[in-house]
Amino acid sequence: MSISTPQAEQILGHFGPFGGRFVPEALISALDELEAAHLSAQHDPAFQAQLMELHRSYTGRPSIVTEAARFAEHAGGVQILLKREDLNHTGSHKINNVLGQALLTKRMGKKRIIAETGAGQHGVASATAAALMGLECVVYMGEEDTKRQSLNVARMKLLGAEVIPVTQGSKTLKDAINEAMRDWVTNVETTHYLLGTVAGPHPFPTMVRDFHRIIGVEARAQVLELTGNLPDVVMACVGGGSNAIGIFHPFIDDADVRLIGLEAGGRGVETGLHAATITGGTKGVLHGTRSYVLQDANGQTIESHSISAGLDYPGVGPEHAYLHDIGRAEYRAITDDQAMAAFAIMCRTEGIIPAIETAHALAGAIQVGNELAQSGKKDSVILVNLSGRGDKDVQTAAEYFGIEL
Amino acid sequence: MSTALENLFEALKSQDRAALIGYIPSGFPSKEKCFEVIKAMVDGGVDAIEIGFPYSDPVMDGPIIQAAADISLKAGTGAADVFQTLAYATSLGVPAVVMTYWNPIERYGVAKFATELARNGGSGVITPDLTIEESTEWEQACAENGINRIYVVAPSTSEDRLPKVTSQCSGFVYAASLMGVTGTRTSVSSGAKDLVAKVRATTGTPVSVGLGVSTQNQAAEVAEYADGVIVGSAFIRLVLESADFATSLVEVRALAAELALGVRRKQA
């Protein structure tokens, strides 16, 4: 099985009117180099075999599919299947992309990687890959986030990475990306920017998607084997959108399969305190790509809000913007409270503590399951990407539910 | 018809000297005080003004310009303020351009931005994160309004690509002298001279060098081979760090005068 099937790409990384490259000229040669390395690696059986072997012996792939029968009782009694990316090494889907890009870094002869991180998951995954492959690793993290996620800061340091707190702007993920871009502009000859999601300038949205497609490729075959059919609905949470595009992409040509992305509605889209970029944003350019953005009348980025640090981003991958505009995928906003309710149900019905990011997808499954049941389609099958485990969120969840630590 | 900026470079050619271009973000340190800083720069001898449209996510800018942009954004600076600042600068008799990241233009309306820029006397726009591949609509808007499109080229720009970018530039080509973000530096990268030479091989359009110039000697050094010397962070730092605003105006004017001597030095 090939990890990714390169499709006929739109010209220069565009998805309809979205995507492209909006970056300083200084970065163009590095982006061209990366695009060429990615393309050649996609067609190089030796590279693919090396990555597959790493996934087998290090990541722990293929990840399993678990039927969540007791959880499904809360979702109208439809069949709920969970793609268990939480069981990957480092605890989330992020490792798929990180191992791929770390191999590409070595292929390009670079010895230093930089990464941005919000909750710390991508930073930990990057530090892990750097340790495994002997690369120098610097992680930019908003100062606010280093305080909220001190455990992950310690993990990165244990793995040998340098963590640089970012004090500019809102001191969160978007500013960590700005600072990583500034580092890259300065050190581009020796350094690869290991971007953690399907946003940013071309080739990142395409390349990161290709490294995560394995989620959907595996899940499609697993559901077919388990049920004899394709799922009726595929659901995933969307911040930047990497786990969602990974599981959606192999189903895009299956017209009967509904694809639903769940964005972070924070305290409610109507309050303005949210991170639901497609649901509540407008078209614009952020971090090198044209997509939906949370912005004001002057085109200044508006700070996002979510209980989930991993979804707390005012942009979204351009391919999601495109799938939304052509009507191939649906996007809904899930509030903090809805996500935490689903989080609690998953813990107590299945013995799985999900990441709070993932809990947004689970809340969506409860909504859609009940809608399907009410319209007489109780025999529907919903595949949910269980994108990460919730160990990192124990403190946030304990605070939310009033559990004393 | 040529822009005021093009006329400036044409006039300086006969004087055999480089232009001194001063940068300041609109709305910094406040809308009115920004006008006073511009006045001090021009009084000191700056030949053209580059007005920044402050943006929330400026990936090409170092800490000094970020700090200035933050102050301006907190005061709510928007497109209308940028255009008023532009009109003020041109009223002093110097050419003025706007430097802005792409999203504020797209949000304002691409055609409308070019129209308003021209209406307020602006000569052109420097777009540090707009690639030529994404420029179709912008190219048309600038052509219709007779304003200059100024792109930034870098030492890493490939030989194949360089003529594609420079052929799209008018007014001047912005040569980013080193790989990095804006800010003052103790020495101007030797790469600047090489880059200017490479640019000249592709176009007859004037070439201005930015990133890192803060002293008279640096200005003189760059003026030896470039048509324009761009100074931003050094002026902004004076305003950020001075004990009081009146003092900083004196310092800005003095720095401008020193730099103006620098760009004229090779005649001596």
C-alpha cells in the first residue's frame, strides 16, 4: 500500500481560489526546494518504504478501528466507529506528518528543524522525530501557551529540543508561527520549517495532507472489511485541519459519503469568542495562504478563542475552504460546553480519554447521529477520527469539571 | 505619465547620487505625531517617504518595527489613516509610497486601494509578501491607476526567477540586502552589493537597498552601488527610545541629515 496517492495537483498549490503563496521572496527558493523534494519522495519507492517501516515499527501503524457501542447510545443509536490515532506514538495523528517531513529534511541535506506549537502536541512530535533522526530542533511557542502547557514544554526539553517562548502579539499559536517564519527567513539555507498543519504557503497544505492521508486510506479499508460498506459519514475536528483532511481525502471521490468538519465554536460563534474560521470567518490571507480567516474590517487578524489549545487558530487549511465552497464537505461549530459534554460521555462509556480537540468531533457525532436517527436512518455508520488522547488535557478537564487536583 | 517617485530617480541620476528613503508606520507613535516625524525626516533631507500600513502578523519585520506597528494597531490605525498620512507626506513635496502586507489590501478591495492610493498622491506600493504568481489582479489595478508596483527580491532569489520579478517592478526594485527581518545591524551584508549587481543585469529600473542601514557610513557604502537607500528601524528606534517626543524629533532630523550626507558622499 502506498502511503499517499499524489493526485493531479492544481496549479501552484491552489484549491480553487484558495491556497497559493503569500510569502517574502526570500522563502520562495526554499519552498521550491521543498516542493521538489516532496514530489520526488512521493515517487521514490525507497522513501515510501522507509516511511512505512517507521510507521510500522515506531508509530505503531496501522492504527486500529474501535466500535463505540455504548457511546453510540448517546448518538441516536447509529453505529460509531473510531479511528484510533490516539494510540500512535506521542499520542496523536501529528506523528504521521512529522516523520515524513523529518525524512524530507534529511533528504534535502538540512540539519536543523524549527516548528511552531500551540498546545504542544506538534512540538512534542517534532522534538521526538528530531531526537530519532539526530536533527537539531527549535520549537516556537507562545508565552501564554508555555504557561498553560508546561508539561509539554518539559517533554520537549527532555527530548532535547530548545523551546523559545514568543512574547510578540497575542503570545499564542499565530505569533509562534510568525516567529518561526522569521527564523526561517533568516536561516533558510540550513533549516527546514516543519509546519504542523495543512495551512501555510504551498507546498505545505498538499504535503502535510499527503503525509496524513494514511489515516483515511487505512480507515476506508478497515470500515469496508468490518461492515462491508463505506461509512455514511466521516467526521473530524478542524483547527488548521490536518487530521480532518487526512481522513477525508481518500473519501472525496466517494460521493455518497458525507464529510463533516467540526470547528471550535468557543463560547458560541455569535459571541465572537470562537475559532470557527469557516463558520464565522471571511476570505483572506494569513500565514502565506488564502483561505478563511478571522479578521476585522482592516484585515487585521482577530484572536481566536477555544477551550482546546490545538484548535485555537484564526485560520484554516485552504483545501477545507475549497471543500466547503464547492459543497463537498460540511463544517459546523461546536461550543466549548458541547465538546466537554461529549468528552465526559466518551470517558465514561468507552474508557477512552480523548483530546479536547477530538471531543469536538465526538460532539458532532452525537448531533449528527441523533439527526440521522430522527430521519429514520438509524442504521447509519459514522466514522470519527479519534485524533488524539487526552492525557495532556487532564488539568483543563479537571478544572472544567471541578475535580480537585 | 511617470510617478513622482520615477521623476525623483530620474532627477537624482543627473546629480549622480542615491535617494534616501525613510520608513515609518502610519499611526506611530500616534496619528498626528507620525506627521511630525515625517516632517522631521523631510526637513533633515529624506528624499522620499515609505509609509507602513501596520499589520497584525508582519513576518518580514524585526522587533523594532513590530513594536511600532503594535502601538499603531492598538490606536486603531486603518486604511483611511494610511491614506491621510500619504497625502500629508506628498504635501511636503516628496514622493511617498505605502508598504503593506497583502491581506489589508485584499480586505480593503484591490482596485479601490490602488485608486485611493493614487488619489492621495501616492506613487506606488511595496508588497513584501505578494508573490508575482498571485499578482494578476494587483497588476491590473496598478496599471489602471498609474502607480508603481514594488516587489522585494532577496539574495536567495534564483537566477531564473530574478528577471521574472524585476520585470514586474516599476519605480524601483527593493533589494533586501540580507537574509533576515528588518532591523538595524552593525554592518550591511556584503551580499547587498552582489544582489544589486544581479538585479541590474536584469533591468534598468532603479534598485534600492533596505534591511539594516542605520549610519552615515552604511548609507554612503550602499549609495556607492545602489540608487536608493531605505532606512526604517533606525528612525523608529529614536522615537521609541527617546525621553520625550520633542527630543526624538530633533534626533530624527539629525539622523536624516547625517544619512543625507552619506548618500551624497561619493561626489566629494
